[in-house]
Amino acid sequence: MLTNQSLRDQILSLVALYHKKTFANYDFAPGESPVPVSGRVFDSDDLKHLVDSSLDFWLTTGRYAEQFEREFAAFLGVRHALLCNSGSSANLLALTALTSEKLQDRRLKPGDEVITVAAGFPTTVNPIFQNNLIPVFLDIELGTYNVDVSHLEEAVSPRTRAIVLAHTLGNPFNLDAVLEMAQRHNLWVIEDNCDALGSLYRGRRTGSFGDLATVSFYPAHHITMGEGGCVLTNAPRLKTLVESFRDWGRDCWCDPGRDNTCGRRFEWQLGELPQGYDHKYIYSHIGYNLKLTDMQAAVGVSQLKKLPAFIEKRKHNWQRLYDGLKSLEEFLILPIPTEGSDPSWFGFLITVKPNAPFSRGQLIQFLESRKIATRLLFGGNLVRQPAYRGTQYRVVGNLANTDTVMSQTFWVGVYPGLTDEMIDYMIENFHEFCRQEK
């Protein structure tokens, strides 16, 4: 007799067979096969987890989300991991949580300033504008491509309340300098850890230093759920605020499908509502619905098992590229790990030197013609992007290196789907181009 469990087992067995038949490895053909900058790396276990979750037909967050949040928090060494639908949403939630009236005199108010850099991804900075705050842009260093900490103190004004910085392409920023300054001035710190999952600074995981941190699970990132993100914190108060803004702005913190976690569901009196108004329908913030599905979380549970191997492969590929391109430093600025760090690299950043006999555009076009994919460092100098015309911000110092990145910097991939043969093909083509351009 077929039981529900035996039917499920049969389905999952067929899923494994389907994966083997459909997603078999293919041979790399230099010059014909693409060499992507990033991509999903998955196996039959990932596909089985996805289908297993779908058979529950529990379409919002559920058992897999709970498992992932628990295991992910343990991996990073933080108390709380809160899943949401993207890394960009995670950034929005992290900063917006700091605007809550429940933080009293430490809340961020319209017109307050947030220190950041202009060389980065838009949705690291966008929540500052979206919350009617003012970004204060600092320049970056070439090589590490992280914030130039020499201007940190100069950036502080009486309205400064927070610092929001990303670990650029997996390379940790100078956390010693940033945290020391933040502590002296009583500033909130948000780490955008979306490109740096698994990176270490002074032996500790990035994403565990700030008051809040964010992670992305888009297919380009270290592990994937397709779409998905996460907010990290050690502070129970901030956890509750992030949950509120994520879950419609409600005051209640019950998980989906559960009631009366607080034990006082019909005993609350908040705002001008009547005594005993159902706590599930009391809203303390103007929030969103930024949850993800349990099917996405199921893939995350499976992917998390492979994360240590993914990290090591990224480091291996980065080092192979570095060793292979080191002899081209006459023309190229190669990336430099931040002192005291052990990066889990997202990509390999390269800046074409001003005195090189070729431009970034010429080098990129050559690589792309050989099916080697390239990407720029996201928005370059964000203040030059059309989206930010007419916005209010401050610049401290100049953005000379940020402008250099905008015109001369790009990156190639190191993700785990790249083989040694692909990396060597990339190195050969860099050398071929530089030889012919001498």
C-alpha cells in the first residue's frame, strides 16, 4: 500500500534522476563555452529540497525558514537571522528599523546623516534616501576598494547617526577603524555583507560586527535561494523591529500560522485603539510585506551545507587568477585583501592603470569577444548616476578614486562554477591582449 511518505520518497528519487539527466556537467570548450562572472551552483539535493517543500504546499515561511534562520545564525555567530525576499529588502529593513520611535533618542529622523561610500551598489545607499536621511559620501582606496578611513572623523557632524558600508566584492572594510569611530560617536553600524558571506576579519565572520548586517541569496551570491535575503543582529530589540517592518508593520511577532505567542493577544492597549484589540492587527510601524516562501528557504537549507566548500573554491579561484596576472602589474592594479582579513571573494577586481597603452573598454571588449564575461563595480560613482540628480547628500574630501573606479575598473568571476581550465583560459587571454597592446 502506498503511503504519503512512500509516494514522497518516490517523487524525490525521481527528482534526483531528473537532475542527473537534465543538469549533467558539460565539457569546457575554450573560446566557445562562456566563462560567466557568477551563477548558481546546485546539485540534486538542492532540487530535492525545493520539491519536498512544494509538496507541503506551505507557501509562505514555514519549517524550512525556521531551520535556515537557526542554522545560518549559528554559522555566522549571531543571535538572530531574519529572512526576507532579497538583499536589497534586507538593506531597506535594516536601516528602516533604526527609524522606529521605539528606539527613542537613538532613532534616525528625517534630515539625519548616514556615512557611506559612493562606489557601490545602489540598494546599499537607496534606503538612506527612502527614509528621508542624508548620505555622506566618502572616497575609497584603490586595491581594497573599501572606504578610505582617513576621512571618517571629518565626515561626522552633529546630525550623523549611522554608518552603512559594504564589504566590497567580499573584501572586508577596515572594521577596526569604523567600529572605533562609531563607538566614540554613538553611531549605528550596518554591514552590507551581501557580497562577503564567509569572509573573516581578525578571525571572525563579517556580518557579526555591526548592530545590523545584511545578506543576499540572489543566484550570483555565495549561496542562492533564487531570490532572498537576510538581516542579522545580536540585539533582541532590533530583531523585533526588523520583523515588524518586514511583516506589514504589525506589533505582533507571532510566526505565520501561530497565535498568542505573547500570551496577551486580547489584553493590549496601544495608540488610540480600544482595550483588548486583537494584537495580530495592531500596527506600530508603517511597514511592508517582505517575507519569502518556504520553498526558497528549503533551497537555502541545502545550499548552506555546501557553503564551506563554495568559500574555499572562491578563494582558490581568486588566488589562481592573482598568481597568473601578477606579472601584468605594469598595466593593471590587482586587488589587495584588507589587512587582517581572509576574504570570501565575490569577484576579482582589476583597475587599468592610467599609463597603460590600452583602455578598460578595449580590454573588456577583447575579453567579451573571447566569451569571458566582465562586470563594472556596480554603479561606479553613484552621485553621477541619473537616479540621484536633485537628491540631497554631502561629499567629504573628494571622490577621485571613486571616479577612477567608474572609468578604469572592472571585475571577472571567481565563483565555484569556474574550473581551473576556465581560470587558466582567462589568464591566457589577459596575457595575449597585453602582449599585442605593448
